[in-house]
Amino acid sequence: MSSTFIRIFIVDDHKLFREGIELLLSSVEDVKVVGSFGTIRESLSALNEVRPDLILLDVHLPDGKGFSFHEKAVELYGEENLKVIYLTGDYGISHIYSAMRLEAMAYLDKTTGISQLLDAIRRADQGVRTLAPDLLKKFSRHGDISSDSIELSTRESEILNGLAMGLTTSELSELLNIAVPTIRTYMSRLYGKLGAANRAQAISKGFVQGLIKFEILNPRESKNRDTWELM
């Protein structure tokens, strides 16, 4: 953190919500809202001038998805210093995965209490990524989650992480320099270990078991951002 407080930048299309968050945070000593915008365009225009420490970002914006803003903001701002927390009413699994692939620091529901939000903000400022416990239920709905420890080989771990990042069988084959039939054999073994019937179940169970790290196949090098913790 570069100052005595965490500089917060809010991007959400609902003005009343933005003003409510700003009001709630105004009484907190270690945070300060330095920008509040409702579209991708105006947010990107102000980003370099404002230079926040952390962005609170909604998924759905009038001129595009929050993920689009996130990608463009990384290009403009520099990935080493940019921290993003998704604060949204949309917690579909595909969106959570998208946020994870972009190395978001947290993914929170808009029903999150102020204490949980502040906890996530402070964790993010220290480089710790968090996921609200209620969102974990979304993953478990894809199949029963075993509490038993699961051990994967290095190759199985690479493939699971690749699946979670949205890579196809062909892309995994090219990236890992392994024939497609061999990739499928590894996937079959992986599904067997996880007790998964398909890709979605494998990713869900892998995430809950802490097996998805996102550092194995991710070209970015991000210190202390390789796992997600529960709040």
C-alpha cells in the first residue's frame, strides 16, 4: 500500500449503490473512495489520473462486461499494481471463473455485509485473494464434494488448472506438447480421482479441494495470488 489508506475506485452502473458504498466507507479510517463511475468508458478515462489501489467492480455495465474493463485496465495501469474485487449480484460459475482467470482479488455478492467487504479489501491490499462462503455453494451444486484429500500428479494438476482456465483439449495438447488422446487419458484419470462426470464437476470439485492454483499454466507471475481463501 502506497499511502496511509487504501484508495478505492468504484465501477457500478447503479448510482444509488455507488453512493451507498461510498457513504459506508467514508467513516472507515484506512480506506478512501477516490473515484466512482458507472461505465467502462468513463472509468478508463479516469483510471490513470486517479491511480487507485483497488477497484470495486460490477460484472454488468451499460457498455460491456466488467471483465472487459478489467482486461483494459490491466493494460493501462499495469498488472503488478492493479487489484480488483468483483462486487456483483451475478454470481454465475462462469463469471467467477472469468474473474479468477483475470486474477481478481475477490468475488463478492452485493448482499455482502460491510464488515466482510472491508475484510476482503484489506486482504486484497495484502495480496490475499478471497471468496465469500455463500458463493462456494455454487460450486458444490455441480456434484457432491468429498472431504477426503485428493492427490494429483503434476500432469493431472496441469490439466485441471488448464480446464479451469477454459482451455480446450486441443489447446492443452499444444501447450503441454502431449498428444490429444493422451490428454483425454489424463482427463479420464483426473475425473475418476475427483469423482466427476464432466469438466464442470471436475473444476468445481478441484476448486473446493484447493487443487486449482492458477499459477501452473498462467503466464503471469503474481506473488501470493496463486490460491483463494474463504472469508
